Amino acid sequence: MIRILIVEDEAHLAGLLARVLGEEGYAAEVCGDGRSALALALTESFDLLLVDRMLPDIDGLQVVRRLRAAEMGAPILMLTARTQIEDRVAGLDAGADDYLPKPFAFPELLARVRALTRRPHDAFPEASIRVGDVELDPARHVARRGDERVDLTSREFALLATLIQRPGQVFTRSLLLATVWGGTSDVYANVVDLHVSHLRKKLDRAGEPSLIRTVRGVGYAFEPPDGA
């Protein structure tokens, strides 16, 4: 059974979320503050976290950052009443995999939950893989470029793992959606562009070509520098 941790301080909403998710067959647990959520998420295994942006003790962004810093790789869906573009970008930059503004419709929430908990098909190599100076260790969910560790969300890691296994091959957006997100019915195509943008910010170095090449109108390819 898929386990979901709900980090929400509004008791009524948290109860509704737990009930709706329970009716869909998920095992939902509720935390009302960030400190309790951190303690629980780092000691138990969850398949997805729903994290409110505004919490009474630790801001939701800090919760997400601390979880990612502690190598917690489960997908995170951030919930918030703050709907400005910069707020969404801040949530994704902190390490969230998706961002849902309040108020939201439960069918949309459930669609995003399905998308985030859908297991990627063949996204990860069986063992560590190194191309150029980029190395992925799926067993530990660790990515590095050179001697520097690169902190990636679960979707960013799966996306990079897909691209890096076949350097130079162009992957269409639809193929990446099918491979990394498990299908296209619940996910918008531009989510691929957004995750590629975040990967580039984390992987690329100033003054050097991007490791991920855009093929206009087609998709993306992983291409390490010549001689790497």
C-alpha cells in the first residue's frame, strides 16, 4: 500500500485529505507541524509527502530543503495559498516535485498524487553509471558532477537517469513522460521542460555548454563535453 504523509496545520483540511486519500486506497498519515514531519519522514518510509507551505513552526520550504539535504528521495507535492510564479519556483527550487495552489479540486489533487506515485519504468540503471564527469548512484540516490554532489528531487533523478543511459540520443517529451512519469494522462507536457530547466541549473557550469541539449520541436539529449 502506498504511504502518504500529509503535513498540514489546518486540521479540517488535513482530515479531508486523509479521508479522500484513504477512500482511494492510500495509507495517509497526518502531521500538523514541520518538526514532527521531519522526525517522521526521516525515520519512516513514505511514498509521497504533501507539504503545506505555511506551517506554524518551520516553513514548508525549510522542511523540504532539510528533507532533501538528508537524502530523503520520496516525491513531494507542495500545497499553498501563495500562487505567484515566484512562489511556485521557490517551492520547486527547494526540492518539491510538484506544486498545487489552494484552493484546489480533489480530482486534480488525486491526479497529481497518481502521477507522483507512479513508478518510473526502466528509468534507473541497475548499477552506478558514469558519463563524462557525471555519476549516478541509484542505490543511494546520489548524483555527482566531478567532486561535487548534486541534490536532485526524485523526478529530476529519474529524468537524468533516463537521459544519461544513452548519451546523444534524443528523447521526445512524450517518451520522457511515459518513462519518468509513467504516462501522459495526468501530467502536462511542459512539466518535462520545467524539470530539464531545474536539472540544468543544478548540473551546468558557468561559461560551459549545457549537458542537456534541446532539439527544437523534438525533445532533449544528454551530451557531455567533447573528450569527457
